[in-house]
Amino acid sequence: MNLLTITTQILIIFFFMHNPTQSLSSQTLILPLKAKQIPHPSNKLSFHHNISLTVSITVGSPPQAATMVLDTGSELSWLRCRKAPAAAPSFSPSLSSSYRPTPCSSATCTARTRDFPIPASCDASRLCHAAVSYADASSVEGNLAAEDFHLDRSSSFNGLIFGCMDSGSSSNPEDLKTTGLVGMNRGGLSFITQTGFRKFSYCISGRDSSGVLLFGDADFPWLSPLNYTPLVQMPTRLPYFDRAAYTVRLEGVRVGNRVLPVQKTIYEPDHTGGGQTMVDSGTQFTFLLGPVYDALKAEFLLQTKGILRPLGEPEFVFQGAMDACFRVELSRKAAPPMPAVTLMLRGVEMSVSGEKLLYRVAGMTRENDGVYCLTFGNSDLLGVEAYIVGHHHQQNMWMEFDLLKSRVGLAGFSCDLAAQKLGL
């Protein structure tokens, strides 16, 4: 979804690559890849924080560098396209011999996908034209096409369908630092579906500069056993339920030892499909429906009374959806003691504690204090009828997406140890 921005951090990435000539279950190659070594990433892959989680790959023939947002909440992968090289990051289809535009008569053009709120159509050249919009009001549009995507010199995927987008709008200047987006949900046009991988995982570090993204089985003796929560299956189509998303069952929220006193039915999708809980790498923070957010805010304020000093500015709302904000001394070296906020998922819990609970608002001070906000927001203020678990709260957790068994697994893990544990 790519809702919010965060500060820049570089992550090291290690990739289990799928060899197209072998079975999907084979694990044939581990690549130690470092973002700082990618002046021309024809055979490197980067993974880092900036506006979101991004991967650096190459596309086309000959390969062109592309930095793409990794988004488990989207289906269609797309690149910002230009007819000729441009200063901003972009892909030039005219320079690639493997670029194939999709005609509007193609079955791909009429495929059902929630990424197209407006059905794909024909342009003046009889090519398939599509538009995609996101929850932060940004949008892109252009033509569907097939192209070769290269993860390294020996691992390529030919003829993947993507969007070659030549126009769009965004209020965030950071968006112009990336070339496009990799759609990783369960839809038919997503990158994970088209490449045939049945499992992928990632581990996002906190302050440090290392992490892991992996395609295939994470069969490491040093990795703690994962706890799994099943993906919610919806047999019928509902207007506000995204069946391609990684939807899990949220059963409650706990602050410290106190479970929020809200009806359990508020966590279940309603008759329209609104209210699903999605694990989304394209969103930074976690968002809760209004009644649950209000209960969380009230309980958090109660339990931190005398520990945290409320900002005291009722009109201040960070990023349009987060109004539980505080003043914290700039001289403080560590986060103040706070109760953990725990998302109670079916079969597993995701606990958010310490520094992950508060986020400093850049450039805002009050005397000798910085302005910090609780890293949970009100999805009602975003106009999104869903619970969204963002990647900020997935830090230092091994997150596995198992499409074969329809489940998401997770376990606490110090992601900065990945390079050391892999011996790289």
C-alpha cells in the first residue's frame, strides 16, 4: 500500500534463488548482497528502508537498474517508464529488445484484479491501459507489458507481466527516488505468483543496517521454530474484502496485561468484507479500526500516565491518522518504560514494545522536547476499512509467507545477526 514514509536505513539482503530448471522446492543459491556495492546493480540486490522496503534488481535486455518497493499489499508490479532515459529513476522500454506491450485483446487485459479499481481498457494504439491507486492518494497509470526480470546474472524470469507507467501523481517527493513497485500478494499478476515461488520470508532490522529477504524454505538450524497463523479464506466475493491480501484473524489487542474491552465481533470482517486484518510490507505503521484505536489510545494513555507527557495539542494529527502524541526529552538516551501493545492473532501473538511504540516526528520540537507519536493509527481517518499490520511492527521478527499451506509464520529474531549466522 505504501502509505507512510520512514527514515533511511540500508539493509543487507541474502536471497535464496529459484533455479527455473529445477523444482520449486530446490534451494540452489545464496547471494550475499550489500547495497553499498551497487553502483551498477546488474548482479546485485539491495533491500533497505526508505519510503518503504525496496529491492534493487535489473529489468529488460540489456538489463536496466530498477529500485522497487516490496509490497505484500499489492498485486501488479510496475515501473515508471520513459520513452528515453531520464534523470529520475525510470525504465526505458525503447532500449529493451525483450519488451512486449500487451494488446487489449489479451486475456491478461481482462483479468480480474483488485489493483484495477477501474477495469483495464484500450488506448489509441489498441494496447492495454491500466490505472492503479493507493490509500495515500497516489496513483499511476500506463500500459501493461511483458518483460524479463533479472535477480542476478544466473536467475532471470522471462515475460513477466507488469505495468509500464508513464504518468501518475504523489504528494510524497520520496516516491521519485524509486523506479516502481514489486507486487507480492496472492493475485494472479503478482511477482510471487508469476515466478512460481510458494514461500518467501524477510527479517527487517531496527536501527542497524542488516537484514534478510529470502525466497524458498528458511531451513536454518539457528532459526527458532515459527508460530503460524492461518490465512483467512473468503469463498465469496465481497466489495471491501481483498481476497489476494495476506489476511489473518485478529482476535484482540492487549496493552500490558489488559485486553482492550471491545466486542470481539469488531475484529471480524462484516457482511461487506470491511474489517479484514492484512499483513502489509508496503505500509509503515499499524492501523486499527476507529473503535479499537480509540480503546487502545485511552488504555495506553492511562497506563503511561506520569511516564509520558501528552503533547496537549488536540488539533495535531501525525500523518493524518495518529493523534496519540507525546513530548519526550531530547536528552533522553533510551525509551521511557511503557507497556507493550500486543496484537492477538489466531495461534500467535505479535508484541510491540520499547522504541517501536513511539516514532519521532521529524523537525518538530517543543522547548527541549521532541514530539513522538504512538505507532498505531486510526484507519478510519485514512478512509480504509481494514486493520493493517505495517512493517515497522515487523522489525526484528522473521516473517514467513507460506502460500502452499495458506499461513503466515513469525518468530522473534535479531535480524542484524543474519549475516553472522549465514557466515557471510
